[in-house]
Amino acid sequence: MIDKDLAPSLLARELKAETLIISTAVEKVCLNYGKPDQKELASMTVAEARQYIAEGHFKPGSMLPKVQAVVEFLEGGGREAIITDPEHLAAAMQGKAGTRVTP
């Protein structure tokens, strides 16, 4: 099976892209998504992403594969990744929206 998030990550690594953008249904990656203490993340590092994955913050079939794809991309040489929804894509590319992930 080809995963819709991991496939673009692999393609971006093969193309030696500097930036990977993953479009999703929410503007930003969140910790404790849908809970009263939900926290939106404007940025995170690969180390932080790994920590949040280990802590179980991202659901399989939802945000988890997106964050895993970004981690793989950045560990494969990418410079940055952005996760956001289509509505905020232009602002995210200017650093004004979305979640920016760096090595």
C-alpha cells in the first residue's frame, strides 16, 4: 500500500527538494488535539516531533503519518517542512501560518 503522506516525502527526498509541504484539514499541528488543553504548534524540530510521537500526541491515520513523513524528509536532507491546510498555504509559505518543522 502507498501511503499518501509517506510517498511525497520519499519523492521529495529523491528529488533533493529543500522544502516539503503537506496539506491537511487543519491549519497547524496540535498537541492534545480536540481536548480542552489543545495547543497549536507554529514550529517544531525533528527532536520535538520524535518526542511528541513517543508521547502519543498524533493519531495513526491522521496526523501521525504526516509528522512521520516530515521527520523522514528532514532526516534525509530536507531543509524544512510545512504542515497546513489549503486555506493557509500562502501565509504558511511566508512563515505566517501552519506548522514549520526544521532539523
